[in-house]
Amino acid sequence: MNTLGWIGATLLSFCPLPEVIYAYKRKDSHLSWWFLALWGAGEVCIAIPVLFRIKEPFLILNYLLNILFISIIVYYKAKKKLEEMSE
């Protein structure tokens, strides 16, 4: 069962990778701000009890990688928006 948890967490951890690659290549994201905000807030809210109470390594991997990937997407989306505003 633990192996299955690791496989599932790893697969879910890398689900946002195509969008991260898209954001990196195009320096923008087609995901809406609402989607990113809800996704990010959900990941943080779940990560807190996982980090401090549940302490399952495969869940920690999943939530921390998702938070990292969301941060990268938000960075490129915000950077593009700021560039557009300064033009």
C-alpha cells in the first residue's frame, strides 16, 4: 500500500508540470487567476496538517511540489501582466 501511495503522490505531484513548461516557454499562463488562487489556497490548507500532524512523506512530496509548481506558474503570469501594464 505504501508503494501505491508513493506512485499516486508522484503522479499527482507532476500533473502541473506541462503547465509549468508552457508558462516557462511562453512566459505566461492561460490558467485564470481564480483557478490559480483556489488551487494554491487548497494546496496550502491541506499541506499544513500534512506537514505538522499526518507527516506522510508521499503526501508532503505531493503538496510541496504542487505549491512550487503553482508558484512558478503564478510568477510567469504576474510577470507578463506587469510587463503589459508598463507598456
